[in-house]
Amino acid sequence: MSHKVQVDTDQLRRSAQRLGGVNAEPPGSPAEGSLGAVRAIGAFGEFDGYWTPALRAVTESVASLREALVSAADVYERRDADSAQGFSLGASRAF
């Protein structure tokens, strides 16, 4: 039994475009004394040690999701065009 599938490829592309604006930059190192104390700079160093790799991982994941959304839109449009062409030529197709 066949089920109708509707995909809004424009929505997939708009979502990918919105994700394109998400580029998180790791924080820069504070100037000595700008945090008020040597202890604060040490705390920032500890925080930065685990925050920067985590931020990079999230940024890379968002970029991968953006690429997947665009790819999905392309695939749906290509399959739809291929199916339409097959039907116009009178070929029976099983889905």
C-alpha cells in the first residue's frame, strides 16, 4: 500500500538558511587584570578548557544539520522530478 508523502523543500531550505547564521566563536583570552584578579583569570582558563571544545562540537553539529537539510531538499526534488518524468512516459513504478 502506498502512502502520500508531502515535503516542503522551501521550508527545509529556509531552516538551513537560518542555521547558517549560527556561528559561535570561542571566547578570547582576557587581558591580564581585566577580570579583576589572578584567581578570576585562572577560573576563566579552566572554563575555557572545556567550553571551547564543546562549543566547537555544537557549531560543527549545526553545520552538519544545515547541510543535511539542504541535501534532503535536493533529494526530494530530484526524486519527485524523476517520478513525474516516469509517469509522463507511461512507465509503471513501484514505490
